[in-house]
Amino acid sequence: MCALCPHGLDDARPWYCSPRVLRLIVALALSCEETGAVAGGEGGHEEEERSGEALRVLIDRVTTNARAARRLAGVLDAALLNEACGYHGLCVSELASRWASVRTAAPAREAAAVLWASARAPGSPMRLLEERIADDIEVRALRTMATTARTAGAPRWPSPPRLTRRAGQGRGERRFCAGSLAGRGR
């Protein structure tokens, strides 16, 4: 175990990341019940879990209330203590390298720990890294949802019509026009 140094806990904002990144950190690191408890509600209700209302309320509150922000920072420090020890104090290139080595299979809490370590460090390069990691996490989530939907036999959206070149058109001249669709029976 390591002791995380309380970066800026005396400041109004104990992190430097965007609300989007903070939302991902909280969603990955805390359960619905923990999120609801930190937000000040009971949390964990099925309807709140589906809508993400507790998470939205919490993020809104911590971006406008310094006391709530410090409380959330303490909860995240405690929740991610073991995972974040390996990432605390690393420079942006070291964090990026570590993320690159685990990004395809990183568990949720490890992804949250990488983001949290970055969020607690100042500097615009860290913000760029956070956004890239957040993009990676969102793409993984979307791919998982798509795979789950396909295996469950969910109906798929019809494919859009393909743009094709007609005789006499150059390489970059593919386009829709009334004539190009007329021969397709549409």
C-alpha cells in the first residue's frame, strides 16, 4: 500500500480533469449504491441505476460545490488506493505507455485508477491523455454493447445505401442523384 498525496484537497477542485472524465472515473470505480451515497441520496434504486440520475446529480454537485468535491476525492482515493499506487506520480509518457499495454483488457477499476492518477496531476498533456483514455473506454463499452446485442439476436439497423461510381465518374465523384437511385428500384 502507498499513501496517496492529497493533491489540492485544500483547493476548490481536487482534480484537473473534465466533468466527462470525472464521470467515467466515478462510473468505473464506484457502485451505484456508493455513487448514490456520495451524491447524498439513497442510491442504488433500479430506476436510478438505469437512468444514471445519481451519477449526473453527483457530477453536477461536485463541479459546483468544493465540499462535495473534496468528499468525492476522498472516496475515490480510498476506493482506488490499491490500483492507483502503481500510477501515482508518473509523468504523462509513462502513464500513456502503461495504458497502451493494458488498454484492450484493463479491468474497470484499473482504467479508473489510470484516469484518476492523471486527473490528479496538473498539465495540459495529462488532459489530452485523459481524453484519449476516455475515448478508448467508451469505444470498448460500445463494442461490448454491440456484441451483446448481436449475440442476443437484437434487430439491426438496415445498412445505408452504398455509394457506387457510375460509368463516366472519376474516383472522387461518387454521389447520390436522382438518376443513380432510379435503376435500383427505389
